[in-house]
Amino acid sequence: MEKIQSTVQLRRYLAELAAYRGGLAITLVLMLGVGLLEGMGLLLLLPLLGLVGFSGSSDHPVAEGLRRLFDMLGLPLTLPVLLGLFVGLIGAKLLLAYWRDLRTTRLRLGFIDHLRNRLFRRIAFTEWLFFSLTRAADFTHVLTSEVQRIGQGTYQVLQLSANGALAASYLVVAIGVSPLFTGVALLFGVAMMLPLRRIQRRTVELGGGLTRTQRLLFAASGELLGGMKAAKAHGAEEWHVAQFARHAEGQRQAQLDFQRLYGLARVGYQWGAAAVLALLVWWAVKSGRLPAAELLVLIAIFSRLAPMLSGLQQGYQQILHMLPAYAAFRAMETACEEAAEPPVGTLAPPPFRQGLCLEGIVFRYRKESPRPVIAGVDLQIPARATVALVGPSGGGKSTLADLIAGLLAPDAGHISVDGMRLEGGLRRAWRRRVAYVPQETFLLHDTVRANLLWAAPEADEAALARALRLAAAERFVAALPEGIDTLVGERGVRLSGGERQRIALARALLQEPELLILDEATSALDTENERAIQAAIDELHGSLTLLVIAHRLSTIHRADRIVVLEKGRVVEEGAWPELAERRGGRLRRMIEDIPPENTESMS
């Protein structure tokens, strides 16, 4: 079964390489040209040996054919002419080999870029649900390590093609010199290949092991680099280092196992080839069947051919070792294709003048989960209203916001905007009208300006300044060393948590959305900045639709409508005065749990 799978993967890979428009045909022609010139150079050895005194070479059919060719061209068959032609053929072969190698490198690099860019595009346009449930290190592993291994395998395929063309030219010349000698040598060569079949199966197994260990190594490094602050806070550095070292050892062992197998196969094949060549030379000398000139030519040919055939075997072994990497690439690409978002095409975002309606919304992150995260939610969000989502952690607030934003599709029920259901490409088109400030702020390793323009590339200076002012970020940005052109560091590490959130809010406002979703957007702010952003939100009231998710009730008491969510269900909704006074109500209990000193801002 494993052999069948590896054969299928090899066929798929070769078909994909052949279909790539990177000049493969021209490269193959150059390879054949180099092989042809190499063979022509070897053919000249027979008349050359005859001219320097080796008997029998001048009477060989090959030498006779060359003599007739020279007579047709009007060239004398002399030593200077033959040597000049030999040097010319070598020069032409080297030039063709240079162009061949250049084309081969360009083809290999282009093919790898093609695969990597194609997969990256597939990842970029997958559904958010699939992406959120897949480990980021798994994407990185395939995009880097596995694609790099495919590149190494592609190099071996192209080298195998080039060496195969040369080997074919050598065999043609050898058959022309002595069919019997060459035929016996080929029979021995085929016999030596048979024991290598078990090695080939083991090679595929070791390639799969390398794929698994590298995936674990990427995961171990990603976990530490993504959670460095927590690791340091908990003193868990040694644990992460030990995990990484264990997987690095596994990768090292997998590579050593393959190198051991690869080296043994090379030693066995080359040693056997040398023994066969020695045996055949002994037989030819003892039998006296070959003139000295022909024997010297055959020795020259097979002394080159033996390591070349060994190289073909080793190249094939490297290709088999690469196949699990290609299988991992195809598996990831197939998974991304199956999870692809519906295309938008020419669909325009639906108008948002009346409101957004959720009817019977049910959602699970995993289909096999017994309890849904969102369980039968019905909700109306009028256009240009401010709606707040509150409730305990894990109640489904962020998930409901993702559904409203069009990032997730419900398992049951419908979401409509002005009567148009957000289904298929329309759900993705709807996101053009939405800006989202999530709990975890994402910033590029670039300047403040670049982070703002990432959302609205055409924005001018006035728009940037207005967005910063509305997000209460104008003053702190102006105080940065380079102002708006200050580098914020990877994920905004040079800024405080509150500063990062304000940059993210300014970026969202720069998009001029019709629906702005704030998911705990003020959670990292001090009281002063929270009041500044709250004033900005109050200023936006009525000009766009606001969906605010918050634990701190001080940020939502001015909302037009408050929705309390528990265990994925709407348990209470209404205006602040109504819910705050409702006896036994959920919101009232939440207010009563707030310490007295923190209730001033809600007055």
C-alpha cells in the first residue's frame, strides 16, 4: 500500500512539474544537446587513437563512418583537425551546460515560488473557522521546510534528467563500440538494482519521519515565541527548551538515518560497479575479443558511466525521500481548498440602511461538539444604533461578533442585512462594510503610519489625523520619537497595551465602516483614556452602527440596546434604565457586583 501511495505521489508531482510553465521543454532540449555533444566527443576517441598508433581502431565501423563524414565535408582526417574539433566540441558542450544549469536553477526556483505563493494564497482565503482551528506552526512548516524539501527534490529530478541524457549518450557510444560488452555490463547493472528496492521503501518511510519531526519542531518553537512573556512569567523557559531539544534530536536522528541508508546504497552500488567493470575488462583481455583502442574507449566510457548511474540511483533515492514533503504540501493545500471562502466575484456589499437580523443562529466550532457555542440566538440590530453585548466569559460574545462580522457562517439559522441573507460570496462582500477591533491587537512590524494605511491605503494626512484624534491617540503618537513614522516593533511591542488598542481603533475608524465592532477595545486602558475613547464613541453615536462587547459596564451604559448573553443564549435585552432596575435581572446582578468606587463613571 505504501509503495502504491508513493508511486501515486511521484506521478502527481511529476505531472505538476511538467505542467509548470517555466521553460521545462527548453531545459530538456539543452540537456539532450549536452548529452549529444558529449557523445560526439567520445566518438572522436577512436580515430584519435588510430592516429597516435593504436591498431584496429581505424577499421572500426564508427571510425569508418567518421572518415566518410569528413570526406563529405572536405576535411582531412588529421590529428590537428581532430584535436581542434575535440576542443570545439568540449567548448560547445560547456556553454550548453552553463545555459542548462542556469535554466535548471531558474526553473527550480520558479517552480518552488509558484507552489509557495499558491499555497499562501489558499491559506489567505480560507474560512476563518478552519484557520482558527489549525496550528499556525503547521502552516509555517509546510510553507518553509516542506516546500524547501520539494525544491531539493526538484533539483534532483532535473539533475537526474541531465545525467540521464549524458548516460544515454554514453550507452549509445558504448553500444556502437561493442554491443556485447555493453549488453553484459547492462545486465549486471540491472541485477545490482534489484536489492535496492527495499532501500527505496525504507527511504520513503524515513522521509515521512522527517516530515513529522520537523512539524513538531516548528510547533515547539512557535509555542515559545508566541508565548514568551507567559513562559518567563511562569519560569517555564527550561520546559520549552527541553521540548525543542527533544524534537531537534528527533529531526537529527531522522536525517542521520537517511544519510546512513543513502551512504550504504552509494558504497554498495559503486563498489559493485567497479567490480563488474574490472571483471569485464579481465574477460575482454583474456578472450582477446576487443582491440586495445576499443577497450580503452570502453574503459573511458564506463569509468564515467558507473558513477553517473550511481548518481541516478542516489538522485532517485533523494526524490523518494522528498515525496512525504510533497504529500504534506498537497494535504495542506487540499484542506485549504475544501475550506475556501466562497468567491465574491462582482458582488457588491449589501446596503445597510435598515438593520441586521439574526434568526435562530446556532454555531459550533467543531461539528461533533454536543453543546453549541451559540444556541438559537434571535437578535435585531438597527442601523446606526449602538448595541452592547455583555455577559460572563465563555458566554459566546466574541463568537457572536464573528458571526455578525461575516467571519463565521452559522450552522443553522440566517443572518440578514436589510433583508438580504449573508450567504456565499455575499457574506465575504459584507465585510467591506465592517471594521473590527478584536481583543488581541494585531500590528505590523512597521511604523504607526504604515499600520494605519494597512486598512486604508488611499487615506490622506487629514484622514489619519482625524482617526488618531477620534481614537484618543493623537497626543501619544505626537510624543513618539518619530511621531507617526515611529517603528512600533513586532506586534507593537514598543507600545503599551492601551496604546496598541488605540492605534487599532484609529485604524478601524480610518476605514469609515458602517458597522464598527469593538471587542473589549478599552480593556487595557486607564480611566482617563477610557473616558476619552468613550467620548469618541459617543461622538460616533448615530453616524454608524456600533457593536460593543465589554466586561466593564462603564463602557456600555449609554448604548441604545444591551444584550446579555449566557451559554450562547440571549437571556436579557433592553435599554440600560429598564435592565438596571429589573428585579432579579442579569444586568442588575452584574451592576450590584461592581465595587462602589467603580460605579461613578456609570452615573
